[in-house]
Amino acid sequence: MTPIHDPNNYWEQLERLEKLIRASELKAGIIFSFHSLVLGLFFDRFEQLEDMLNSSVISIILVFLWFFSVIISIFYCFKCFKPQIELKYDKNVFFFGDAVRAFGTIEEYTKRLAEVCSTEEELFKQLGEQIHVECKIIDAKFKCIHKSMKFFGLSVVFIILIIGSWLITLKF
């Protein structure tokens, strides 16, 4: 068996991809947690902020823009947890949905799994399809994380502008 056709290379690639999936979801969770904390503080202190909001149209606009950017960022966090990947493949013993539904009984599944694993060509084809699907999932997740982080950054800018606006109104 040449190193190029070593199935361990495929399994190692799948393991690396699984780590990337977990990393993207961890990032989404951290962003979501930060937004939850800031939103909680905002609504907890809303009575104290109400005077500032009533005194300045600019503050109201900034709070609206901040809230809008937070909602969009949270939307992309949720989208990261459930990307919509629609791909058409043959039945694959390594796709979890197929393993449960496409091969009938557990005996039929294990028989098909043994057949796939005993034929290098079929094994590499099905492992390659699994790698391709996971790459598509990771690509979608990281696109969502990128968008979420962009709106997260924008929300931080709006918080700074809100605080600046508030400090200006205190001096006058």
C-alpha cells in the first residue's frame, strides 16, 4: 500500500475537519455569549439609560443600529450551528444519516460497511465523499462566523459611539 492510498490519511483528514467544525462552533458560542452578556446589561440598566435615550435622537439611532448589528451577528451565530448543506451523493456508509436510514437493518448496514472497507476503491470513494461534505460544512460555518464577527465588531463600534454620545451629553 503506497502512502498516498493509506486510509489513515483519510481518517486523519476527517479528524482534522472535525476539529475545525468544533472550533467554528466554539467561536459562535463565544460571540453569542458576549452578546447575551451585553444585552443583559443593557436591559438590566435600561431605566438608567432611558434619560440618555430621551435626550438625544443620535443616541436613539446609535442604540437602534447597535441592536440591529447584534441581532444580525446572533443570527449568523445560530446559522453556524446549523448550516444548510444540500448535496446529492450515493448512499454512503460513513454519512451518519445514511448509516441509520439507508441500509435497512443493522445486519445489512454492517454487511455493506464490511464490503466498502474490503474494497480500496470503494473505501476511498466513500471516505473522499465524507471529506468533501465536511469541507462544505466547514466552509459554510466559517463564512457565518466571519459575518457574525463583522457585525460583532460593528456592534462594539456602536457601543463606543453610544458611550461617547452619553459622555458628551453629560458635559452639556
